Amino acid sequence: MLTTFENNLPRRIRFGRGVSAQLAAELGRLGRSRPLIVTDRGVRSSGLLDRVAAPLGRDGLACCVFDGTEPEPPFACVAAAADAARRAGLDADCVVALGGGSVMDTAKLVAATLTDGRDAPSLAGIGKVGRRPLPLLCIPTTAGTGSEATPVAIFTDPSTGLKVGVVDACLVPDAVLLDPELTDGLPPLPTAAAGMDALVHALEAYIARVATPVARGLAIEAARLLGPALPAVCRDGGDRGSRDAMLLGANLAGLAFANSSCCGVHALALPLGGRFHIAHGVVTGSLVAETMRHNLPSCGADFGRFAEALGMGACPPEEFPGRLAALAREIGLLGQLRSVRVPDDAIDGLARDAVANRRLMDPNPRPITHEDAVGILRRTLLAHG
């Protein structure tokens, strides 16, 4: 018997090479004409901002750009974006996110707080946002975070290095433009890290205790796209077919975990990445093998189905964690983690913070104790040393 569940999805998703050029038309569909564009300096310097925003002026739309989003953003980025809009004198009637996960997470809270001045840190937690007065349109420039599909925004407390989640259904964007052309120039390491993070999103969404039938279906389809495309695009960044599959797969994975949950991998990854300033996908991609080895007794059959969807054939469940480790090694994530020295005496605190994250630990298919977390972290980090 199916249990009661709820799914929250963006109202409109458009996919295709070149669709980002139709931003003005999408704003017209939303009845908006004065966007605040939230992005970062990397997107600006790459030329992607000009490429997407320039047509707005030709169509007679006024806009303001905030390009100060930081990697693993602090809540201060939300206030800084609001200040930029006020200084520009723009009475923004919508928010457009152009960038990766940090940009889209920042834009979510900008859209929620810009007009009423609410304090962004006070919204941390589950269900505390309540309303998003301004429409939000997301244009991802990386294929991995899936933030354009989710009700989640992650911020970093710079004083502690801890990451804090803001979770509310009203944060799901109104519209999404998925343009693979914007990811064509992504360098190898960000491509690998973002792509492996997307794969972990799909896997955790599939095995989570709270997974809905919709989420599981989306996760499997994401796996079918990501499995062959991820190693292919890491070998050849000019493989346009794989770039297309990666962006669509990452979006489906985002839709999946938005309507299920991420689990133990992400709970373990947030304190490690936050304290040692390691790219999120490098951490999740490195931790997934040992975490799934721990989960094996509770979800072996699911591992078999997911491995087959990834293109691993009839992979025995007990071999699945090793296959994930091999993939992370092949695309360079394990070596990247090895380049960061994490002191052994930090592991106990990292494990404690991970286990305290009940939002992510409770949906994990097998309980993870403090001792389990220490073991997963130690085995993963020792494997790199």
C-alpha cells in the first residue's frame, strides 16, 4: 500500500541548446520586466553574463546585476545582493539566478527577502520562509547541484565553517532554463565534481527512507543519463551529447532529491567541506563509496537496480561501492581530496556535527552512529593518504 506523499516541482522547465537567449520571453510569461540578476564573478568573466543579459536591453528591459556571490556562500551574500539592487535604484520585480549552486541558493533567499527586508539567517531550518514575494527564474551554468529544482538553499557560517540549510517548498523556482551551451566551457575538475554530486543526489534520493514513487522514477532516469555521460565528458569536455545528458541528468537528480531527501553522504560532507573549504562535489564524490558500503545491508536490491541504470550491468550489490570508488578515482576526485590535509584529531568533531544533522541522517536507509561516521570518514581519508 502506498503511503501519503507530496511532490513540489518548478512550474516550468525548458531544456535545449540556446534556450537561455529566451530569458526576456520567459520574464514576459511571468509578467515581469525588472529583474535582479544574481550571479558571480566567474560567470561574468567567462562571458556568460553578457551572453544572457545583453538581449534584455535590446528588448527594453531594465536589470541590475549582483555578481558578488561567494563559493559556499555566507548569509551575508543575500544582504549584499539586496544592497546592490537598492543602490542601483531598481525596483526589482523578479530575481534571475545565473550560475551554479551557490548562486541559485543565494537567489532563492534574495527573492524571499528583498521586498520585505527579512533577516536571512532567521530563516534557517525547515519551513521558516513561508513566502517568496518575488518570482524566481534559474539558469544553471553547471551540471550538478540541481538547486534549480529544489526547495533547499545551503549557506556557510564563516565563524564555524558549518553549513546551514534553509528548506521550504516556497523556494522552488517558478521557471528554469536548462541550456547545455552554458556548460560547454566548464573545466575538468568542476565538471567532475558537479557531475558526481548529481549522481550522489540521484542515488540518495532513490534509497532514502522518505523516497516517493515520483522521486524514485526521476532518480533512475537521472542515473541512465549520468552513468555513461559523466566519465565521457570528463575524458572529452567537448562532447556535446554528454554535456546535454549531464545537465538534464543533474536536473532530474535535483527533482528527485527535492521530493525525497539526501542522506548520510551529504550529512558527512557538509562539515568536512565547510571546515576545510573543499568543493562540495569532491567531498560527496569521495565519501559515497564508504557510506554506501555501510548502507549495503539495508538496500542491496536497490543498489543492483541503480547500478544497472548507471550502465554497470548486472553488478552484484556488494561490488557497487567499489565501482563508485573506481569512478571517483577515474574522474580525479579522490586525488583532489588527497591534496587537502585533514588532521586525524579533527575527525571526531566532523563526525559529531554530521550525526547531529538529523534532517539528512534520519532518511538514511541504515542508521549512522557517531562511531560509524568516524569510521567512514577515517577510511575515506586514509584511502587518500
